[in-house]
Amino acid sequence: MQPSQSAQFNAVRIAQKEIALFFSSPIAYLFIGAFVGLTLFIFFWAEAFFSRNIADVRPMFEWMPILLIFLSATLTMKLWSEERRSGTIEYVHTLSVPLWHFVLGKFLGCLALLAIALVITLPLPITVSFLGELDWGPVISGYLAVLLLGSAYIAIGLAISARSDNQIVSLITACVIGGLFYFIGTAAITGFFSHQGAEFLRQLGTGARFDDITRGVIDVRDLVYYVSLTLVFLALNTYFLEQERWAKNDNKANTQSSHHKTWQLVTGLLVVNLLTANVWLSQLPQLRLDTTAGKQYSISEATESYLAQLQEPMLIRGYFSNKTHPLLAPLVPQVKDLLQEYEVVADGRVRVEFIDPQMHPELEEEANTQFGIKPMPFQVADRYQASIVSSYFNILVQYGDEHQVLGFRDLIEVNARAESDVEVLLRNPEHDITRAIKTVLQNYQSGGNLFDTVKQTLTFNAYMSANDKLPEQLQTLKQGIEKHLNDVQAKSYDKLAVNFIEPEAEGGKVATQIAEDYGFEPMATSFFSDQTFYFYLTLAGEDQIVQIPLDDFSDASFERNLDAAIKRFASGFTKNLALVKPASAPSYGYGMPSSSFRELERMLGSELNIINEDLTDGSVSGEADILMLVAPKSLDEKQLFAVDQFLMKGGTVIAATSPYSINLAGGSLNMTSVDSGLTDWLAHHGLNIENSLVMDATNAAFPIPVTRNVGGFQLQEMRMLDYPYFADIRDGLNQDNLITSELPQLTMAWSSPITLAENKGNVTFTKLIESSDKAWTSSSLDVMPQLNAQGEASYLSEGDTAKQLMGVMAQGKFTSYFADKSSPLLAAKESNSQSDASADNVENESENSEAQSDTQFDVSSVIKHAPDSARIILFSSNDFVQDQVLQLTAGVSQSDYLNSLQLMMNAVDWSLEDRALMSIRARGNFNRTLPPMEHDQQLIWEYGNYALAFALLMGLALFDRQRRKRKQREYLTWISQ
């Protein structure tokens, strides 16, 4: 090794020498084998990969900081100690090659060995990618994090080894220092400090930054931290060796003192500058790269679109207590980072503040009284005592005089795999915060002129007969409509055109046209009346027509329904959803509670105004933008007429219905037949739901409690059994439609097959959800899990297997189910009148009729066909969005299963053409799940990874052996020449 040779050449030669020495002894294979073996064991056993049911490799990285502490210390403990023991350190000191060349070479050799070990773990993420939809971004960033953290620990180990003659002392000291850097940022230490102090310790520790990178976010500040930590200890390593060289030249101490001071000064300045760089970078805005698919940790375009609508500054204030629960403390900086990104993206339109209310009494009083923000009590325990801490974890979004508050339950998702294994995560913070921004923005805009947010010209058409043909009450209403329209037109910025059209004019040309286009037929006030007339109101935009209902024929109802119709063409208003669901029955006895849909209502209500619709009056509220039927039961003719006419007016009907419904009360599964009242109506429109249940060999597991006798003790555990009634849908999700394309997986519970009628020329069908081609149908109502003698699920297919349709959308010019029938409303009125007549005499009947005419006025007709915008979205299950079923389909994770709810929300947003939040909603924590597998298949994948790792290790040994033989032959050839 000559002095003239470059540092790069020297470092590479030294690294090659160290690697050759590693592989010349068993230490390299022990290191790699232990590293890979522990990694696989932790992944499959400690973190229970298959039970966890998430297609990612985060568990592989979670234990890396601790593993690397011991493995790096073991790898470096002998590097300088062995040089000193064997006496070769004297040779190093006498060479004219700078010592930092040797330090860098040994460091690169150790890092190369760590990289080889990581390469042997690559079959693990490849396996996960075969099993499920793996996001490779966090995988790549995770490997980068391991290399960065490993380099820091290797540098620490080298520096300690340079100060010690004993390998064991080097090992223990390196483990202690590496452990100190890791544990100083963990909840066990930070829990004793305030929030600011805890955050400072987390920034000092190696673990918190490692977690940030492994989740897929590469921050420049984290990279600089690890590089700085590595350089600091490499510099100290070089300094320690230089000190040792000085000690061997004590006789020249006086002449070398300036050289020693220069070394001390340079080393000190390097350490100070690296520390200063980290402090300076921590004050700057984030410079980071989001490697996740879909940029889960970056502000989306949907959020940017809402921020762009702000006309004045919006306040987003985070209320976070310094003292909070240890599981919540690490989430606070994540929320703060995200809110600061909102401020940056908004470009001055958003002001972000963070306060601890308990440190500012006046702000705490404002939060309590004005915004209803209260502290949440948390139980905190340490080794000495347990106590209750009331802390804040809230976000306030305020715009003008409107505000929205997000609390602990809105932001947090708890995943409990066991009583002592609880994971607290941010559920989907961007979606929750952006939803709050959308809500306050819409509420603020709704207080102004409706036409401020209308971007197109609207046309109001009143198809009304001449006054002499109209009943007296409609003549009065017509005058009120004309007056109100004049007022609205004056405020519309010329965006509203008004036309009053008499359909009977010109030989009924218009009457024929509106009958063909909209299905508008003549109206009547009585079932047997010969007096007919027209009184239809529509509001049309560029590509949508809305019929305005008459309700109770009052001026107030017209004004309300007109505003609701205008809002459908405006942006920035909260839409109204009419929800029809069965009343919750009381729960009796023990077991699971009665069926309810509270989670569905909660998710719908977070973005929409929910109208609990009562269809018994034969109509749907005029304010409703969309109609949703969830597990409807026994709809009568009037209720069915309300649904039918809502569709005929161009509305969208979303229905979750089936001929069967599950009863989970009493701790058992009882399947019963139900009559929704929609069967014939759906069949009329080409949608037939068969009287059977779909069973799929590709299915999700069903959790069932099993009691085992262990040493005389009865232990109960949850066992996951194959359950074909829980169809696991992945490839069967339509990727061309936004309702399903954003869903990674869906579990359809107790669903019935749908068949589509042919020759529906004016209606197009879009298949949304299909089972696998291994599905079959069963008409049996016995849905209890079937177990064989070994306690395993045992199901055999009945008949042929094929794909089964379980979700579909129909759109087009539907023909009314009542097209050839009389209006049920008029029929009901005549029936009531005849009943009254038979009970009273003619004189009383005349008086009653006259009195009734003053208080009640009924007009009805049947709209015979729908415009092109009408839609039916059908999901053939009564139960897949039930609260209890959502818990069952979540398995043993004890968290809510959200994909089914996301499906319903996507259907609503797609129908309302409000798709901004759809792309954010799918960015949850538990989206990418594993496909269902038999236990034997799981074992094959698990043991296959062990075998593959062993094969790669043996291949590495063979390669090294062949390399050494080749080197030996080359050396012998050189000697012989």
C-alpha cells in the first residue's frame, strides 16, 4: 500500500481485506444466519404475519433497531481489538497512509456484510408481493433505513473497539451506547417528560426517525441525522487512533503539540458543525419524499382543490397537551407535520396554530365554551402507580363563523390483536381534516347567494295548464311561484332562465314531447275525475334535469325545494341523503346486540346531511339528492311508489337488499327469509335477486371462540375458520369504475346472486362486484360454521362453480313499474273517501268533504319513464354493512372493517359527482389485506422462506469457496512464473 495511492483505493482495498477475513471464518455466516433467522422468526411468529392479515413487511423492520444494536456490536467488537491483540496495530501506526483510510475501509467492509445480509432477506417482500398487493415504496425506504441505522451502529462499534483491548468490553459498551441512542426516544423514557421535552428526546433517538422512514417517508432531516451520527463516530474513531499514535511518540510531544491541537480542533469543529446542521434543519419546512403508492403521507390534489376555494384565511388549530397517553404521544408530531403541510400548500390561505390549552387558561375556556372541546381522560400507569391524565387531542377548523372540531375518536384507530398488544394509529388524518375543511366551507357558502357557486346557466321550465283547467289551490300556487321566481331571477346574475309552458297548446305538441322525454302524464285530483291538467316543474342544467316536487302545494315548500334543486348544480354545498333502514330492534339476553347500522350512519353523516326517510306517505323528501335503502323490509305499494317515482325523476337509488337476513342475537347464527317489497320492482328493471346464497372457496375467515383444556384449565381462544359465506372479493372488483376501483378488497357477507335480464335496450348494466370462479350457490338456511372431526371448517361445493354477480349498476331510461297502473296515492284517497261515505249520511259527507277540501289537497300522476341520468346501484346483501357484521369481518383485530362502508360512500360520491374525497378515503392503514389461504398454504410460504434463505446462504458459501480457490490458483501460477 503506497502513500501515493488515493484514499478511495486504500479504503476499497482495506474493505476487501476485511470482507475476505470475515468469510474466512464462521463469523460472517453466523452473523448473516443469525440476522436472517431472527428476522424471519420475528416476522412469521412474533408479529404473526398471517394472523395480522396485512400485505406489508413493516413487522420485519419493527425489530431492526434492537437487532442491529447487538449484531453490529458483535460484528465490530474485534476489528480494532484484534488488531491490537495480534500486534498489527503497530504496523498500521507506522504506515504513512492516513489512519482515516483504515477507519473508512473497515467501516465499508462491515456495511457490505450488512448489505449482503439484507439481500438474503429480499425473498420475504417478494413472497408478500405474490400473496397480496405490496406497496414497494415503504419496502425500499425500509431497507434504506436499515442501512442508515446499521451504518450508525457500526460507526459506534468501531469507535468503541478503537478504545478497548478486550472484545467483550467492546461488545458490552457498544450495546449500551447503541441502546441508549435507541431507548432515549422510546415511550418508556419520553413518557416522563412534557410534550416538548419528549419530542426533543425522540429527535435525539434513532428509533423514531427509523419508524418514519420505514413507513415510506424519506425526510432530508432524518438522512442528515444518520449521516451525521455516522460521521461523528468515524471521526472519533480516527481521533482515538491518532491519540494512540501520539502516545507512542511521547519523546516528540513538544514538537507535535501543535499537530495534536489541530487534530482536536478539527474533530471538535466537525462534531459541532454536524450537530448545528441538525438543529438548523429541524427548524426548516419539511424536505421529504413520500415513497408510498398514492402518496399516502402527502397532500393530495383533492385537498388542494378545496384549499383553492378559500376566499379568506382559514384557522386550523391543534389542541395537544404536553402530558398525554404514551401511545398518543408519537402521533402528535405526525399530525403537526401534516397540518404544517396544509399551511404550505394553501399559500397563505391557512393559518396553523398549536397550543396546549392547560398552559393557556383563556384559550382553554374559549375551547370549552365556544367550540365544545373537552379534555379526554386517559389512564396512565408506570411501575409505581396508575393515574388518570386529562389531555387534549383535538383539531379545530374555523372559517368565518363556521367551525368543525375533530376529536380523539375522529382521528385515531385502535388495532388490538391481543389484550396486551394494542396498536394506536392515525386512521386517515388527511381525509378527516379535508372533510372538516369541506364541511365548514360548504356551511359558510350556504349562508350567501346560491348562485355564487353555480357555474352554468339554469333553465326553469314550468309545464302548467291554463288557469281555467287548474284547481283553485294550484292557481294560487302558480301565482306564488311566479312571484318567487322573479325575486330569484333578480339575484341570479342572469344564470336563471324561466319558461312557463302550456303543454296542451298547439294541439298538445309539448304534452307529447314531455311524455316521451320525461314520462309526464296528465294529473288528476281524484281517481274517477275526468278533469286532468299539467303541473310539472323542472330545473335543467347542461347535462342534468331535476324535477321539483310539489309536496304540500304551499309557497314555503316550493321555495325550499327550489333551493334544494339549485344546490344540485352548485358546488360547495352539503348534499342530502334520504336513508331508509329498518328500525333497530331491542336486544334480548346475552350475545351480540340486535342489528344496527350506526357505523354506516356515522360515516354517511360525516359528509352528508342524513334524512331518515319515511316512505309511508308515498313520496321522498324534495330535498333529497339521493335515496339509499338498507335492508328494507315489507315495503307496501305506496312506499314502492315513492321509490319508483324518485327514480323516474332522474334520481339515484342505492339499495342493499337480499331475500335473506342474518340474526346474530343469542350467540348463534340464524338465517331467515325476508320480503323486502322490492323484488318485483327490481325484476321489472332487469335486476333479479335469486333465492339462494353465494358461497365462495375464496373467502374471508370467520372468528369463532374455541375452548381448549390445557392442564385441567379451560382456555378460550378465537379461531379463524374458512367461511364460504364471506366471499373475499379482489379481482372481482370493477377497476374501470371509481365506486370499486379504489377498494383493495371487499368482503361480501351472506350475499345472493344477481342475474340480469336481456333486451333492456334503454338501460345499460355495469357489473361492479363479482365472486371468484370457484363460487357456488346454496339454498340452505343453515349457515352455522361446519366443523369436521379435526375442528376444521369443512365445505363442499354444490353443483357447478362459476362467477356470481353481487353488485351492479343500472342506468338509463327506466320504465315505471306503475306505468300501466293507477297512482297508489289516488287509489288510497278514494278508498278512504268510500269508507267515510259508508259511515256517515249524505249530508254529513257533503259537509266533511267541504271541510276536508279546505285542509287537504291531493294531486298525483305517474311519471312513466325516467331520464338518462336515473340510476339503480344494487348490492345483494342485507347485512354486509351491519355493525355486528363489520366486527365479524374484521376478524380478530378487534377493529372495524371499513371497506364495506367505503363502498357505500363511494357509491354516494360517484352518484353525486363529488369524487374529490374518494381518492383520499382509500388511504387508510389497513387497506392491503392478504387473500384467504389454507393453513397448509401458509406453512408452505413460511417454511419456503426459511429454506430459500438457507439456500442463499449456502450459495454464498459456495461462491466464496470458489473465489478463494481461484485466488489460490492465480497465486500459485504467479509463483511458478
